[in-house]
Amino acid sequence: MNNVKTTPEKPTKPPQNTLRLGEYLVTIGLIDKETLNKALIAQKSSKKKLGEVLMEMGIADDVVIAKALAVRLKLPYGRIDKANIPDNIISLISPELAEKHAVIPLKMNGNRLLVAMANPLNLYALEDLRFYTQLPIDRAVVPSSDVAVSIEKYYPKPGLEINLSLEFGSDEDDIEVIENKKEKETPIRELQDLGDLPPIVKFVNSVIADAIKLKASDIHIEPQEKSLVVRYRVDGIMREIMRADRNIHAAVASRIKIMSNLDISVKRKPQDGKAQVKQAGKIFDLRVSSLPTSYGEKVTIRILNPATAQLNPEDLGFSDKDLKTLHRSIQMPQGIILVTGPTGSGKSSTLYACLNKLNSPEVNIITVEDPVEFDVPGINQVPINPAAGITFSKGLRSILRQDPDIVMVGEIRDQETAVTAFQAAQTGHLVFSTLHTNDAPSAVVRLMDLGIDPFMVSSALIAVLGQRLVRKICESCKAPDNLPPEQLEEIGPYIGNRKEVVFWKGTGCEACQHTGYSGRLGLFEILTLSSSLKEAISGGLVAPPEITNDSPATAMVAPAQEALTPKEEDDERSLTTDCPIKILVVDDNLVVLKLLRNLLESEAYLVITAENGVEAFQLAKTENPDIIVTDYEMPEMDGVMLIKELKGEIATRFIPVMMLTARDEEESELEGLNAGADDYLTKPIARKRFLARVALLLKHKK
């Protein structure tokens, strides 16, 4: 054997009939061609080996790949992560060669060398090994992770052998590093199977149906350390609906991805998709977004109500004066109209309403949007696609070559888009767009910041509409409200000396999910340019123009009286670092109710009580308790009916319920359990047994 330990030159002629690992995995059926192509694309950007890329994509781990190759090639398979290989065998291969080709020498079989390889199809590696060792080579297949561990063990990097132990401090100063548990990777085929399971399909459908029923605009599915949290955004406010088992997260995310045609194998980068669902004869568009987080993928679903695409300005809640101003502005033959406000303030809905008003066979309307939210018949809608070179600015320039009468640009984000939009507004086009500013007057300065010349702003800008959305008091449960003197003093300038003004608040009912609010109301201000304001703008403004109700330009809020309705104090939630476990106890016997309260509070539980099933059902939806303990026989609604109602609502379906009864009968127990009770206990209550069963229910919930 050649004793020279430097790596020799590679053979001048490459091995013939080399079969690549990816092609072979397709041949043996471990992956398909589509998956291979995706992995090869990912490999180009990551510069990693194909096996590593496949493992990161969750398609197969190194053990599965190694076993499949061993069976197909009829080669020995084994694990070497705990093997002890003699030094004289290790020295047969240089560290550079072992690391380059991911190989480890194992033993001599006569005059043949057995080597462990993660990729036994690497014929270049075999040629290098034969040339370097001058020995015939036999192959064994091992997982790539075993090879990596062995290379670190037998071929340590120079300089890492230094003793780094320090001799100061006591043993008590030693620390223990706690390793974060890595989320188990689920193979792609298993994810697809999980996403198609009937319970998962039913769960996702129920969440979406419930969100549509509550008129939620967004569904947030958020993985946490120990649970899966589902939240809705209703009337602009986030509301937690339920906490489900953490283990269903992968299946739920996969189901939503399947619905929206997303790649279920990609979990480490954001994805966007869309889907459609039908409920009660109405079709709703869903915009789906996935985002990698610390505990897995967070999935957000935007629900688009088709009724929004059919709105007109008259439906938005403008005052009569502002509605006339808006109608007069959108009937102009050319110019630009801007809608301003924060994200979620209804700017897109206002633009669609204006376009619906103008939509007719006599005009050519083209929009460029990110994305197209609603399909409107008679309007040509272009989604932006940066990958295809379609941005707001480039899309707008292309639109202007399509002979449009009216153009809508989803948002003015940069100087190029702003300049192109104003040039279009001065060449015979009516342009609509949105801008992010706090109010309508600030839009003028914002346009100048974007590089629009003051004279162009004054000549092309028709109107700026600023808007906000506020929650409306529920009509079903509103009641008069007495405001404190300091609040009356604060709003005094807006209401004057009118003594007859009545203020209202929502007390909470079934129609509003006990929040006191139902729906939202638009508050608008419209800035139109008078000749004096145009002169001021042409002279160059350095701050937003001061506009009052007496100014030639209009800036009016409508309807002001409803906007002044104060929010309930209950909406001001304090932040705490320790949330006690909340238990709802239901019993019509006040003595039993007090006894159970004392027992639970002695264990530091937070206890809320109800004396009948109707009251308990309302508390369960508003208080979101961790568990519910209910009596069997009660007035108005008994325990069995209460459990059926709880299990019929998605917001309360997963709250564990324990039923208590004085009946020691098998029929009563079966009736409670069949209704959905998670536990059943007979009175009289034994303290230790009762507290142990409560703790068990809480443990199962976690």
C-alpha cells in the first residue's frame, strides 16, 4: 500500500454510466420527478447535498434514504454512530478524502476495504478511494448523519484538541445547556394523508363556517408551545375562539394548504394562495398566507365577502354633504382621487364602491391590484406579479397603452408609481389610488415627499378622502349610558350645549356574542381643493394645510354623534404575567355552589359561578373558562342540555365539562357522557377525589 498520505490527483477519465442520487430515488419510487425538481432548485440556492435538501423539505430522512438504497442495490446497511473503528483502519483514508466524499473506512475483508457511504452511487468517490488506497473497495450504506458524526470523531479539526477546561469556580457554578426540542418532521405523503382525514376536514370546515357566521374578516391559526390557538378578527378586534391540541397543527396546516393549492412540502418559507368556499348559497373568496414561526407555520385566512364588491358610495355611510362632494369628484373627466387611512380602514372597499358607480359599457376601466380582492364584471383587473415584471409602476404604464378611461392603482408606494399616476391624471384619465397617511390634508405633503412637483399636485389632485372604521353599538342590546363628567367635558366642543343628547352602550347579547358591538361604521373626511388652497400648494407646502369646517376646502367627519360613543371599560384589558386557571361552576343549590367555590379557591383556581344553564352558556362564551363543572338537574336549562349547547358551538366545543349529580344511576351517567361530558361524579363530593378529577381534566386539556 502506498504510504504517501497526500490526496492524489483524480482520474483523468470520469466513471462511465454514473447514476445520480436523485434519479435513483425516483427510480426506486422514494420520490417523484416533481419533488426532485423542487429539491434540485432548492439545492442550487443552498449549496447543500441533495440528501440534506430532501431532509430539510421533510420528504424523507437519511435513515429512510439509506435503507432504500441498501435494499435496491443489495448492499449491507448499518449504523456506525456508536462503532469503534481501529486507528490503523481510519488511517487508510485521508481526512480530506473522507470529508470530501462523506465516507468512513470500516474494516479489511482479506485484501478488500469495506467503506461506509451515505451515497453509494457516487462512482467518483469509489474511483478516488481505489486510487488512493490501491485496494479493491466494498460498499456499505449508512445514514448521512452517522457519517458526519464519525468524521468529527475520527478526523478532528486541527486546534480543537486543546484542553479548554478551567480550574476556577466550584462545581455549583456548572451550568446545564437545555436543548430546544426540534419539531418532528412529517413526511410529505403523510402530511397529505393527514390533511384528507375526515376529522381534520370537518374541523377546518367548521372553523371557516363559524368565522363566516360571526362575520370575521380574518382567521388566525397560531401554533404555540403546548396548544393550537384559533383567533378571529371580528369588527377589527382580535378574538380568541379556542385552544386545540398542539398535535393537530401539522394536519390542519396541510388541509388549508391543500384547499389553497399551496406546496405542503414547503414549511420554511412564506407562501400565499387562495381558495373558494360556499355557504348558504354564497361564494366566499379566501386569501391564505402561511408564515414560519418558532413553533411551526402560522396560517392566516382573509375572508372576502362578495357583497363588498357590489357596494356603491350610498352604502358606505357618508353624510349627505360628503356624498354630494364625492359624487361630484368622481364625475370629473380627468384627475386623481386618493383614499387615505391605515391598514384595515376600508380603503379598497371605498375604491370598489366608486368604480361600481362609474362602471358602464361606455367606459373602459382597468385596475392594477396586489392582489385582486374581488372580481367585478365589466372591469379589467390586473394582479401585480413582480416575478413576471408586473409592479404597480410598470403595470400602470402598460395599462395606459390599453386606452383606459378610468384607472385604479391599488397603492402608491414609491416615486415612480406616483409620478406615472399624476402624469396619467393630466392626460385625460381619471385615476383612483390609495396612500398611507394619517388624514386627508397630510396626503398633499406626502405626495411632495414622493417627488411630485407642487404645481402638478395642485392641477391634477381632485380630492383626498380620509377614513377610519369604528365599531357600532349592537342594536339588539343597546341601552342609555351615563358618561362621567370628565368625558362629557372632553367631547363638549363637538356636541355644544345640547342637553337632549343621549349616549348609548351595548350591554351584550347573543346577536353580538356578548361584546356590545356589531358591525362597523365609516368615519370620513373629504378634502377638495379650492383656488386659494391650490395657490398655497403651488407655492410649496412644508406642513399639511390647516383645514376647518369654514374653509373653502371641505374636511368633515360624519356621522359624528355615533363616533363619540365611548367604548366599554371591559375592553380595556390589563396585561398580566400570570393567568390563573378559570373554572365555571354551575349549580342551582347555593350551598353546593359556595362549597365548590371554596374548594377550588383553596387550590388557587379562579372561580366564576352560574345558577342555571342559560346563564352558564352565556358565561362560557364570554369568559372562556378552562373547564366547566355543572350540576345535572337545574331550572331553565339542565346539565345535559347545557353540555349539548356547549358542544354545538365551536367556541366552547373543546372546553372540558364535568357533570355532578345526586343520582347514582347508570342511565343518568350514560346520558351525561353521551351528551359530551368529559367526566361524571356523584354527590356528595369528596374533596380529594373532586380536586384530583379537576386536575386530571386540566392535564388532558393541555
